[in-house]
Amino acid sequence: MAESRELTVDQAIAALTAPLQAVAEVEEVLLDAAAGRVLAADIASTIDLPAFDNSAMDGYALRHADLAAGALREVGQSYAGHGYDGAVTAGSCVRIMTGAPIPAGADTVVVLEDIDRSDGTVRVQQAPPPGANIRRRGEHIARGDVALRAGAVLDDAAIGLAASVGCARLPVRRRLRVALLSTGDELADPPAPLAAAGSYDANRPFLRSACARLGFDALDLGICADRAEAFAQAIDRAFDAGCDVLVISGGAAQGDVDIVRQAGGVQFVPLNIRPGRGIAHAQLRRGHARLGLLGLPGNAVAAFVMFHRVARPVLMAQAGASPRALPRLTAPLAHPVTLRGGRIDYRRGRIDAQGAVTLLRDQGSAMLRTVVDADCLVALGPAAHYEAGSAVEVLALGLLI
């Protein structure tokens, strides 16, 4: 891949995912263990959903043709799990609760709010259209229809849907195995004391958290010194552990001690964004084993942005998940903004009660606190100036984190 042309985020993701081989191994897990896993095969429903005609509201089941008759006789009740055994005949009705079976003969449910009931007589105050408030058998999912597609990431709703169509176990892909490494002689992990020019590593902790939430198995390789032989040893450890990908922070720029960029087979993909500017990548081989490599910037905010905008969708593709683009949301700027321009600049911001976005004061690429304080990333550029009220693209951090 050429290193001269700056790519958009979408172009970089497409280029990085093209050579990937998704995790192939499949296992079956119980529903309780399926959260965050990637579904390996389509799931067809074993039943009609709903399994029978039932009421969408609390009210009265009746024949629509009888509404013109005035008063109706209440002849029974239908509750969820305990339906009415008889039939609704001319001039009669059945009190019915949400989810209860529709009695034979009834074709409409009138909601309780539109009923006047006294002395066993039911009068309809406002007539609904025929068939109102009835959930028809199979209208949601018919038996044999695909309820969940292969490649779906199993969240709470997907697991609930799987249960509702009769699944107790699900086929899922093996978890992606991700090795994590930070580079830099200056780095340390708390509670170790800091050297005079040292700093604590924030990147591996946030990457470990992100991998856990994404359903990956993470191997923490620690901090790598700025020496080529130390980096080679870290790569060997990732191979020995059977990892699929090595995600590195730091060492991917063009400095004298940027050991990732200098390693054999590693290329740099420049992007038209700030902070970060680009991502290192490689497909490493040792015998029949393959190990992907993704190199993030060392500055914490740049690493955060590059991980979530580029590395994360690449890793999800390698885990076997179907592509799912983040929604494109817009909001007006609460104030004018001037920036360098020329690239897409991801600034941290907050959306106010009126829906306008305000940029936070501190925007340095190492100022991780502003990511905590923000509720969105604001994509500005390539223009250099925006007036107050300009519609700009925002990425809700709740969709990323």
C-alpha cells in the first residue's frame, strides 16, 4: 500500500480489511455465555412469533360488526397464559389483557380507555377500525424465517430474540485473540515510580477495556523498550500465544527510535485526520501462523481516536462481524470555530439541551481527560473556519465506548 496518498477513514478501513482472514473456528455456547460474541450462522425461528393471535392492549375483544348495536354483554375473560375457551358471538365481548389469546369469533380489540362498563354491560365510546390492537400469528417472524444473521454481534436484544424463537444454544466464532503492547523507554505502569522524564501508560489500560467490551481475548504484553530486539521478542510472544492480531501504541511515526515503523514488513497508512495522522499495519508470518499488526499513535487521544475510528472496525471484521457503519449525525455549532484546516479534525465536544455542540477548551492529542468530559467527537474540516450554527458531523461517544 502506497504511503504518499492520505486516505479517508472509510478508505483506510477498506484497505486494511481487504487482506484479512476472519476467525474460522466455531463453537456452540449457551445463551448466558453469548453476550458480545459473533454469530457464526443464520438462526431460523423454530416457531411463529407471535405463536398465536393475541391482544396488543388491555381492553375488550369483540366482533367489529357488533359495534353498531350499542350495548354488549361481557361473557368472560382472556388473560396471558389463560385464554377464554368459548367463542365471541353476536352481541357479546370478552375482557382481554395484553398478550392474551384472541377468543374465537373476535376480530377487534377496543382499548379500556374507550369503554364504558356498568352492570355487566359494555358500551364502546370510540370505535376503532376493524382488526385493531391484534397481533397476528407470525406477523413478526414466521416459523423458518431467519431471525438473526451470521455476523451479528450478540447484544442484549439479539440474545433475547434468540430465546424468543426457541434457541438455547448459539453457534459463535472463536473469540479474536488480541495482543496489546505499548512502546517507549519513558513509560511505566502504576504504582511503579516514574523516572524524571517518565509517564504512566494510559493506552494499554483503555485498550484492555475496549477489547473486553468488544468480546475479544486480550493478552497484555506490557511495555516494550525502544529497541528492535525487544520488539522482535514481543512479536514472538504474540505468535507463541496464538494471537490473531498485535495492537501496538507508539513507535509508528518516523522518529529515530520508532521501532514499529522500522520493523520489516510494516507499512504506514496516512490518513487525512487529526489527531493521529495514520496507522501502521502488517501481516506477519511465522511458518503457517499469521499475525496481523496494527500500530496506533502514542499520544493517548490520538490512540483513542485511531483505535475507535479505524482499528476497531478492522478488528471486528477479523472477528467475523458484519460491517456496521456508525450513524452519521449532525448538530449545529454553538459558537464559531477556526482551525488549521486541510484534514478532518476530531475535536472533543458536548451537546447541550438545545442540541447544539460546544467544543471543549483543551484539545491536545495527549489530553485524555477531555475524552472523559466530552460526550461526542466533532468532525471538522477540511474547511478552516465554521460559523456558529454550522451543521457539523458528530460521533456520539456512547456509540464508541
